[in-house]
Amino acid sequence: MAVTILAVESSCDDTSAAVVRDGFVLSNLIATQSVHKAYGGVVPELASRAHQSNIVPVVDEAIKQAGVAKKEIDAVAFTRGPGLLGSLLVGTSFAKGFALSRNIPLIEVNHLHAHVLVHFVNDNREGHTVPTFPFLCLLVSGGHTKLILLKNHLEMETLGNTIDDAAGEAFDKCGKVMGMSYPAGPAIDKLAAQGNDKAFSFTKPMIKGLDFSFSGLKTNFLYFLRDRLEDDKDFIEDNLADLCASLQKTIIDILVTKLIAASKKTGIRDIGIAGGVSANAGLRGTLEREAAKRGWKLYLPKFSYTTDNAAMIGIVGYYKYLNEEFSDQSVVPLARI
Ligand code: KG4
Ligand code: ZN
């Protein structure tokens, strides 16, 4: 019997719903909230209000596009956390109501687990293979920078974590200093392709073990620009591509150095990346070169699965359903997990 999961994701500023059948994505809709652009970052109160108005139409459309009848849905999976509490509450409450009204199981999903499991989505892509276990994944987004070891579909261990900012925050905050709008990551990525990544050199942290740090780089970047602007008010404008390329190279070096160390420490060569920053062309290129050099089997997610989406929630939901890991109606969202 096929297993059909309705999944909802509302942890930050994207309202998403997907229908996943036997690990295959039938639909995956994302309503991105543009309301935050004017504020230079996500405004939690506005995010939860937008989720509230988006969730029903997005779910309706996901079910319609999947071509399934509501009665065919076997379970509903939702993001329990981590994320913004007001935003999580919307998806959690919706999922609870849906499960209750249809008398089907409710499945809570850890958002970070979901980012890692995008590599197990069955999407009939040509040449697409899934990783073998143990699998090592670098999760890089606006809120997280983690090295995660996946032992099987449902068991993971965090090997390394950022001790301050996330990699995406480093892109966004440094971009802001250069006058770019939020989120700056994609624009820096594009400009970096035209710049010289050796034009400037920035601070790299000396953190022991597999943890990361980006706050020193952010401060270094800020002071560097402040000093240069004192002599030349057009410094940023005249050097934008080189600044982006050099900044991006520094962030990539910090990430890749730790990923290599984690691979050496664990002996794992099935390696992937996930999260918003995993869309970065420079990071992808660097990892492809490292993979060829080190004999890694590298897994790069489809671009549509790098940002927050419900398909990834549905894939975790599917494996939890097979393992009968269900939640009851008393479940509450968790901002931190
Ligand atoms: O995973 P995500 O959509 O949301 C979070 O859960 O945080 O990640 C968003 C982050 C932002 O910081 C954004 O600047 C960054 O991912 N990002 C990128 C690129 N695309 C998105 N950073 C660098 N290069 C990109 N191409
Ligand atoms: Zn995310």
C-alpha cells in the first residue's frame, strides 16, 4: 500500500505545503513572504500573520497539484522546530486540526533533520542516487551551520556547530555593510563570479575541533571597509565584485576546512550539503574539486530543495510513518531543539 503524507513547513518566512507519496514528491508549494524585504530581515510578528493567511490556500493548492483526494492522505507531518515560535504555531496548529478532523496520525519533524534528508527524496532525476549510511552533511543556512552525521534515516548526531553567527548570516550581515538588501547571499554569489577572490584577505577563526565561528569575520569585514572608506568614499562601489569574491572565498574556506576535518575524523566519504547557503555556486564548485581529489561521493541538493520547503518535511514524515513514530495532540512547537 502506498503511503501518502501531507507536509507543512512554517518555521521562518516561507509557508510551504507538499504531498509526498512513498518518498516521491507529488507537489511542493512555497509561498515566500515579501513583507520582510523593507525591514532588512525577518520580522517574527509579520511572519506569523502571513503564515496564518497563507497556510490554507497553500495546502489546498498542494493537494490539488498532487492530484490526490483528501481521503488518500495517510498522515500529516509538520515542522515542530527549531524556528520562530509564532510561525511554528501556525503550522503546528494547522497540522493538529487536519489530523484530528481526518483521524490520521500526526508526525512532528525536526527542521534540521528535514534539511539533511532532502538527499533521500526520490524525484526520478536522471542519475540521481541516494547516499549510503553513515552520511555526513554540512547544513548551512541563515540560522544554522552544523556538521551532521546521519546514521540512518532517523538517527543523527551533531558533530560541529557554529558558536556564534551562521554562515548565511555572515553573507547577509556583510552584504548589509556593503549596502545590499536582505538576504544578500544570492547577490554576493553572483557578483563573486566576476571578482578576484584573492583581492583582499579576511580573518579566519582559530576554533578547535569541528565547531565554526563567523562573528570575527563580520567584525573584520566591517572595520576593513570603514578604514578603506575613510580614504576613498567609492571604495565599495569600485571594488564590489572583488569584495564579494574575497568574502565568499573566506566563508567557503572556513566551511570546507571543517568538512574535510570531519570526513577525516569519521572516515566518511558520502558527503552532502543542505540549507539555503548550499545553493552557493562557489561552495558547490569548491566541494566538487575536493570530492574529486579526496574520493568523496558528493551530494548537492536540487536548488528548489536548498531553501525551506515542505517536501523535506514530507520525506522525514515518510520514514517516521514507516517506523510508526507519531505524536499526539498535546505536542507543542519548540523554538529551540
Ligand atoms: O535555509 P534558508 O532558506 O533559511 C533558513 O532556514 O535560514 O537559508 C537562507 C540563507 C540566507 O542567509 C541567504 O543569504 C542564504 O541562505 N543564501 C545564500 C545563497 N542563497 C541563499 N548564501 C550564499 N549564496 C547563495 N547562493
Ligand atoms: Zn531552514
